[in-house]
Amino acid sequence: MNIQADNIIDRGYIAQTERLIRPHVRRTPIIEVDAADFGLVAARLSFKLELLQHSGSFKARGAFANLLSRQIPRAGVVAASGGNHGAAVAYASMKLGIPAKIFVPTISSPAKVQRIRDYRAELVVTGNQYADALAASEVWAEQAGALSIHAFDQRETLLGQGTVGLEMEEQSPDVDTLLVSVGGGGLIAGIAAWFGGNVRVVGVEPEAAPTLSMALKAGGPVDAPAGGIAADSLAPRRIGTLVYPIAKRHVDHVVLVSDEAINRAQLALWETLRVVAEPGGAAPFAALISGRYESRPGEHVGILLSGGNTNAVNFA
């Protein structure tokens, strides 16, 4: 299947991509929870447990979409990542028998670094931030002739991530609002393209890494701070150029959450559901429990728990 013809990212291409990657990815479950379990009122909650996906995050979808739809050179593939994308590309490459080299920064969590090693990819730890690892990976890709797989600003990546929205629609067709974490924006852009405004898609970013918030204020992608406890998954230097127009058109709005709220969300998920979410994966729930997103009476709120690659269990 050729899904590289142009830059169109819509329901038809996302559905086509879903059929392509279906044999290789998990259909992750949804759990409906009484909001009162968390001391919340006025909302019906549905958690999409994408942290149960292969390699521990939604990123496996975009990785397989790339590897199954693009021509792979003999040198294999290369990816830069805060950790989850690298683990996903390493996993997909291992399953498909493709050589992979992954560049990560020093902020990558030990859990994510270990996953990349476990999937037998060649690993390079370089620089302090994702942008540093990306620059190094681009140099190596040119030298080696490897195919670069971008973590978020790549059409195939967005199409793969959009399949989360397809599943969510099938599993919870009456969801009113979906809270989605934002780093480079590949996940929220793919999901927002799928729903096309039929569901309110709300972005959630750390205060320390407001990439989409700053882009929307500036009228386009701009450099943003890249810090906070979710920096290994939600702190690229700027939002993707393919992401921005989709987000501007289809994302309802973006809210910012503090590191403290993210940590409280992690703890609440563990204590109430025994679900271990990494900081970036817990950020959407942080918007609810902190009041940054206020649900309406009777609203059905979907919360995408996008990743669980962490060694931490006791968040106190």
C-alpha cells in the first residue's frame, strides 16, 4: 500500500493505515470509571489504555505505519526520540527484521532506554534534549543512507497515531470530549484529523513545555521551553509543521498543567486503578483533577493514557 502520495491526513487514509498495521498492534482497551472514584463530579470518564500498547505507548502505531508503507534501504532506519518513539521503532524493527539505530538525549528515562536495548536496536545517547538527539540522527542518516523516521512530523507517523481515534470512536461512540497530551503533536493531530470536529479534542501540555500553546499564540510553530517532569515525552523544541494546521483547525483548545498536577494524576491512577502511567501519559488526567479542564454536567470525557514507560510505582 502506498500512503505517501501527498500530505493528506484524513479519515480515509487513517482507516487505510489501520488495516495495514492491524496485525502488528494491539487494540487497547477502554475502562469506564465513576468520576466519584476520584472525587470528581458531573462527568462520565472513559480511560483509553494506550499504555498497554506494544513497547509501552501509542508510538508503536506510527512506527509500524512507517516501516510497512515506506521503502526501507539496506542501511535500515534511524530515529531520534525522548524515549517512547525510539522504543517503538526499535520494537517494530525487531519484529520486521530491519536494522535500527536510535538516538536519545540524556533526559530519557532509564525505563525507556532499557526498552530500546531490549529490542536490540543500536542505541546512541547524546545531548541534553530531544532536539540534540534529532540533529545527531539527521547527520547519521545522511552519512549511512538510513531512512529517518520522525517522532511526530511525518505523514505516516500521524496516520498511525490517528488510528487511536478510530478505535476510540468504535469503543466509545458517545464520547463528548477527549483529553490528549501534546508534545510534538503527532498524536493529537492524528486523532483530531480522524474526528474532524465531531468530538471536542482538547490538548494538554505541561506548563514547562507549551509547544502547541505558544504556536497557536504566534500563528505557527515557534521554539518553546522544553522542561518539566514529562520532558522525555512532551518537550520537543517546537510543534510539528504538519501538526500545526491540523491542530489549529480541529483541536478545540489547549490547557496547561503543572508538574505537581501531573504527579498527583499519576498517584491517583495508581491508588484508584492500579494503573502505572508515565508523566506524559498522565498529563491529560492531570487537567481534570487540577480543574484546568472543567467537565460539564453529564459530559462523557475520554482520557487518553498514552504511555506507561516508567520504573516508578510509588509516586508519593
